[in-house]
Amino acid sequence: MSFASLGLCPALQEAAALRGYDHPTEIQLRAIPAVLRGEDVLAQARTGSGKTAAFVLPLLQQLLATHRDGPRRLRGLVVVPTRELAMQVAETLHDLSHGLAVRVKTVAAYGGVSINPQMMALRGEADFVVATPGRLLDLVQHNALRLSGLQVLVLDEADRLFDLGFADELQRLLALLPSGRQNLFFSATFAPPVQALAEALLRQPVRLQVADAPETVQPAIVQRAIVVDAPRRTQLLRTLIEQGTADGSSRQVLVFAASRYATELVADKLRRAGIDAGALHGELSQGARTQALAAFKSGALRVLVATDVVARGIHVPRLPLVVNFDLPRSVTDYTHRIGRTGRAGLAGTAISFVPPEAEAHFRLIEKRQQMRLPREVVPGFEPGPVAEPPAAPAADPHGGVKGRRKSKKDKLREAAARGG
Ligand code: AMP
């Protein structure tokens, strides 16, 4: 199957080819014709499936088909949970509309930065607005954006919108939208509130489920689990990064940690070991986040240590390795994290560090993923005997980094126990 056979015009076929899309992914195969027909769509698809282009390509085609000279009108509103995803979707819109006969104007709007440049950008209207819910409502309140003429609403990563507490904002937003519009609803998971919103919003939608299809992200990803004591994880990470340099297998690494504190601590330790590393978390200023992400995407930054909130939606071309320094809390987060690598059919590896105290938690993740990974031990990083119930802080089930450091005495005792 080709993009041409889906009914996409030659200009958009070429735009897709220029981006390196040779064939449509499964979600594109199924969503593009439905969107072109003007139908509502309910799609279960995770990041990495090619879902963004699955709505961007047909929305651009609709715009080309109905374009009239005269003032711009808001054709599509894409509501997303995070700034990073807003930037990424806007980038896809820019890239795929580049070189089209009509100049397409896309504005990305998100909180955490001054509203003024976004208000300026919206002067003279836009064809597409990609926005997080809170900022979107602010812009409407400032009369910077009129939603009354909206033709297509896209909710992207709807489950995450709920996870991040945007339920009220979504309700307020939906009340402002005109009826008779087309609605596209994308979500990786469908918990009851997500399902209820989909039912309230969509009219006889075409239902697509591709999350677990073999073509999606999973099979391209090799998943590994390494058993290691929590305090030795940074050292192990360093070793893996150095090995990757030596054998050329993993130039770049995206590392997930549980908290702002952990991302900074790990990045700092790596930097002190001479490895080019940066931290990315929600408490950085928007400028610092954009900068870190841009440096990582361009390859200037070798290792990015991030929390889940900001990592959702990050797309780095050809990212070979993802490391779960701290295990994710939920299976959904696990899926999203590992989906950062192995994208669009390229091979990738996802390694989870499993300290003994996090074993039960990792088993739960495995069970929900219907997999069982062999536990690997890296020579030199064999886990020590399980410590006596310590006077140390309680173990973090997610393998938090605040674990007790081993004293010299502890290490000697362990070495003796191993016969070393
Ligand atoms: P998404 O699921 O939208 O985040 O897309 C995942 C990645 O797949 C992005 O890097 C896209 O640029 C890429 N992609 C989307 N569609 C295709 C395609 N048909 N062929 C190859 N890569 C694609």
C-alpha cells in the first residue's frame, strides 16, 4: 500500500517522501481515508505508531481542497497534554506543509512561557493551532483566538490529558466549540473517563485499534532487564555508555529517572565522569527545556536524563537506547518510555535497571506486558546480599536514587561474602 492509494494528493505524497516515509504505517493506512471522508475517528494508538502524520496529512489535504483566498480560518485545533508534544506536532505540521501551494500557518501555544508572542502569532488567525488546554483557554479569554469557526478538533494522547489533570479545562474548552465539526480522538489507553469523553464527543466514529499490532513500535525494540543494586546504577549506566562508545552501538541515550532531583543528580555524576549529559524535568524554565531537547535532538548532547512528564512525545530520530534508571510507576509509562526508541521500524534497545527491592514491581510490569525478560547481571555489578532490615531510609519501590550509599565497611563485607 502507498500513500497514493490512500487518496493523498501528489504534493503530500512528496512531502511524506521527503520526511522519509516510504509506506504508510498501519494507523495511517486506516485513519487517512476515514479522515479524508470527514468522519469522526476513535483511534487507540501509541506514540511511535505514526499517529501524528495519520491526522496531519489528511488535515492538510482537506485544507488544500477547500482553500479560498481571503482571511484565514481556524481549520484544525490539536489539543495535547504537554508543551513538548505541542512543539512536536507543530513541527510535523510545518514539515509536511512545506512546499505546498498554500502557505499553511501553524501556531503552537503552551503554558510556562509568556503569552504575548503567542497572541502576536495568532494575529491574522492561523490554519492550525496546537495547544495545551490551559493556555488555550487563556488565549480565548484574551480574545486572541476564536473557536467559533473550528472545523476539526483533534485530541492527541487523550489519556495523558486526564493523567495530567486537564479534565476541567477540557470540559470548558469543549463547551466553546461549534457543533458540526469533525472530531479525531487518539489515546494509547481507555480508562473509564477517557472512554466517557470519547462517547460524549464523537459521532458514529470509525474505530481503529493498532496499539498492539505487530507493525507498531514493540517488535523493533529489544527489551532487557539488568539486576543491579540501587546505589550502583549510575556507575553501571556509565559503563554501558562507555561500552556503547567503544562498540559504536549507542551514540545517544535517553535515561528516565523518577524525580527532578534524580535527573539532576544522575546528569551531574555523568558530567563529572566526562560524559556529555543534561537533565530535563518539569521544573526547568521553558527556555532551558527547549534548549536541552534541541541539543539532544541535534546530537550535540549525548545523554538526556528526563522525568516522564517531559519525555512524553519526545521524538529523537534514530535513538538507539533508552534506560529506565528508575522503573516507571505504571505500565503505560513503561510503554511510552520504551517507545522513544525503535521508532518507525528502526531497531532500538530499552534497558531497565531492576534493583532487588524493585523486582516485584518490575514483575507486575512484565505481567501486564505479557512478557518475561531474563534477568541479566553485568560482571562487576553483581547485586550484593540483601541487606539486613536497615536503619537506612525505606527502600523506594521504584528504585529511587536516594538509597543508602554503601560504606567502605559494607563493601568489604560484601566482597568477603562473595569470597572476593
Ligand atoms: P508518532 O507516532 O506520530 O510520534 O510518529 C513516530 C515516528 O514515526 C515519527 O518520527 C515520524 O516522523 C515517523 N513516521 C511517521 N509515519 C511514518 C512512515 N509512514 N514511515 C516512516 N516513518 C514514519
